[in-house]
Amino acid sequence: MSEVLLSVENIRVAYPQLHGTHSWAVDDVSFTLKPGERLGLVGESGCGKSTLGRAVMRLLPTGSRLEGWVTFAGDSVFDLSPKQLRRFRGEAVALVFQDPMTRLDPLMTIRDHCLETLRSHEPQLSRRQAKQRAIETLSAANIPADRWGQYPHEFSGGMRQRVAIALALVLNPKLIVADEPTTSLDVTVAAQILQELTRLCQEREMALLLISHDLATIGEYCDRIAVMYGGQIVEMGSTREVLQHPEHDYTRSLLAAALHIQAVSDRISEVKTDNSPLLRIKDLQQHYTLEGNFVEQLFRKNTPVIKAVDGVSLELYPGEILGLVGESGCGKSTLSRSILQLVRPTDGKVEFQGENLTKASPRSLRGWRRQMQMVFQDPHACLNPLMTVGQSIADPLFIHKLATPAEAKARVISMLERVGLTPTADYYHRYPGELSGGQQQRVAIARALITRPQLLICDEPVSMLDASVQSQVLDLMLELKRDFDLTYLFITHDLWVARFLCDRIAVMNQGKIVELGSTHDIFTNPQHPYTQTLLQAAPLLANC
């Protein structure tokens, strides 16, 4: 079909500001989408990608300034009545958010989410028909039918994202606006989800606007690419043409940053495994029981057990970067929290500097945690929005009683300089909401390093960042490792990031370590079938 499904003409968006001033978050953007076409929108954090997606669906905050035209199937989106707009969102266009918890009600089961959506838009469906449609859609997103009675908090981050994608698909829309839909997913599930979206686009002539910082993903699954910078589309064309012959300087810089991460590293590991390990994990287990409601407990003979971590043994040596990779829900994050004793393991042993942390008292653990810090996936979620950057970074110093206020400020200023947040006097007084995603992650890293730990556990620390910022943060982490003599346990679903950064890699599947070896050996001669599957699913920019 050649007719245009979505037409965006000269869109300009400004968010409400104090004193009546404004700056354009999206500035004079135009593009079209045909039925079945897939357009990838890439650019750095804060360039206006997500704002553009929300403008198309009229989901901007009250008071935002909006100029231009958006038409869908020939009808003006800006002229839709509230009733028409309600049907438009979901039945015509569906939005998949980056953070699934903004889409899911923690007090509703997955079943309730699906059935409520279907009842609201298709009340003529019987309960049996609605249930069948919901289970089929969840299955397409790789969610087992026996889990649809659970709540969002009982799912891993990746599983929650699959639920959000299923909810977008359940009404069979003509266009999906997917805003970083696979950021929190491992490569195998991300490939499955994007392959499913691609198949649906082809079979139902459904268009896809895929917003992503991952150039390799865009290159593999999209027909066209639009590159955004400073609120404008600076380059647009066919995927092959843009990736092989980029014309704009910013496009070339994005491509260079992505290729820098995916390039084969000749870095030689300097880890001395004949030394005593800094961290030793022995037969660690973290099991959870699914109790169910009162009626289920009465009639259930055996209580189901989820073995999130199932007999894991690892050794981490001083100065090493050990990568932990595996699919979402395999137990990576649970393992990291068990190491820090944020959740007490069911069984097994965690030794740090020869001390058994599983037997340590709460008071003793506080002292050990000064030496073991964590950098989380979402920096915005771990920074108090009411505290300035300076206060957030200084807070651990006061918790551990390591500095006076004057000493803390001096150390914070020095750390801001070290992580590249300059001018330091400016960033010291800013709030997290005033920073980009990459800047927030630098603050989180500074906060983790302020107590001078020996071990840094990094749980997907760059997965939400675009390629250029991701490259900068990874290079910074290598510099900080050398300067502060750090040891990293680096958790990631991005195999190319793991290859770029890590000395050794442990592959985790269903709560177990299925393969462990040097980064070179894992990538050149993977032994376990699951490792081979992961490597085959990882998109490679050079192949686009």
C-alpha cells in the first residue's frame, strides 16, 4: 500500500517553563509513515525522541506549547474529541514506554490489566473470548499462561516489559510507537520481541515507530532511519544508506561510538588469579515460594518454588572486571543483591576479603558495604529528586561517618571533577531532574565511589544510554578502575558491552552459571548451547 498512514508536518514542542519562557524540545520536524513501514528514530538522550512520540499521541503535559500538524489515516489528530482520542490511543496507535512500571498498576494482576483493556475498547467480547485473546497475545510476547494471575512486582524488569508490549498488541493497532521497548531485555528476548513486531508489521500492514539508542537494533529491524539532534531531524534515509554513507557529522559520531563498543578488543587481561580472590561465592541459593491466595493454598499440594539463584559458585579477583550475562529473569540482579546481603540467601556462602557475609551482623554488614557499592540500571530511581547532586553524593560519607560537612563538600567537588561533571560548582547545586540520563549515571557512579570502595557491582549501568553517552561512560569506568584500583562485577544483557569491558564472562541461565571463561574464549569458542544462542541473537552493526 502506498497511502500515508501517519503524517507529521512541521511539529514544534515546548514544555511549560517558569516565567513564561520556552525552548523547543522538538523543532520543526516532519516525516511520514506508510502501513507496514518501520522507521527507527535515534539520537542522544534529551534530543527530543520521546517528546516526538508523545506529541503524536497527544500525551504531552498540560501547558506544553504545540505547533504543526499530525494526521492519521487522513484525520487530524489534534482535532479529535476526547471520546475519539480515547479510541485512537490503543486501537489506532499504541505506545510502549521505556519503563514498564509506568504502564502497570501494582495492585492489578496481569490478567486484570489485559481484560480491563479489552473490556474498555471491545465490550462486545465475551469473557472467554477476551481471555483467549489475552493469553494468545501474552504468549506472543513469551509470557507463559500460568503467570497471568501474578502481579507486576512478581516479574523481572524484562518480563514486565514483555507485559507492556503485549498490552500494546492486544487491541491490534495500526501503528505502534515503541519508546526504547527492549532496553531492559536480554538479547534473545529482545530479538524475539522485535522479530514478533516485524512479523506483525508485515502481516497486518502495521507501522512501527521504533525509538532507540541502539543503532544495531535499528539497523536490523527498520526500513528507514531518522537521526535526531537538538530537537531536529538532521538526517533521514534508508537504513542501508544512512549506516553505510552517513552525511551529517552527528550521524557519523553516533556510528563511530557504536562501532567503538562493538570493535574487537585487543586488551590483555592483567588479572592475577593466583592471588586470593576478593569475593568468593560458594553454592549460593536464593529460592522464593509462591504462596498464592487462601483458596489456592487450601487445594495446592505442593507450594511452587522459584529458584532465582540455584547453587552459584564464583570467584572475583582484585582488579578484575567480571561480566555476568544472561536473559532477563535468569537471576543476575538477585545474585547481586544476595552478594550485598540486601536479601539474605536461602543457602550458601558469600565471602568478601575472607569474611563470611552470610553470618555477619547488621552492624558489621554496614561496615562491609562501605567497601562494596552498587550502580543501578536506572540512575533516576536511585537518586532522591529532592536532594541536590552535591547532597546525594555526600550522603554516603555521612551515613558511614567518614567526613565533616566541609570535608565532604571538598571530596564531592573533587569527585564531580573526576567523573566529568564540570563546572563542578554548577552541578553541585543541580537536582537530578535537571540532568540528562548520562549525567545522572555519572552522579550515581560518583556517589558509589565517594566512600572509596574496593568492589563495584554494576547492574545494567549503561543500558538506558544512547551509543555516544554509553561509550563515554564505559571509557570513564575503565579510567576510574585504574585510578581507584577498583574491581567490577558488571551485570549486562549487552554482549558487546561485556566484550568491550570485561576480562572474564560468566553466563547465567535459570539461576545457574552455565559457562565461565575469558572474554576471548566465550566469544570465539562458546561451549554451552545457551551461550551460542545469546551470541547468535546479538545484533552486530557491521552486518547492517
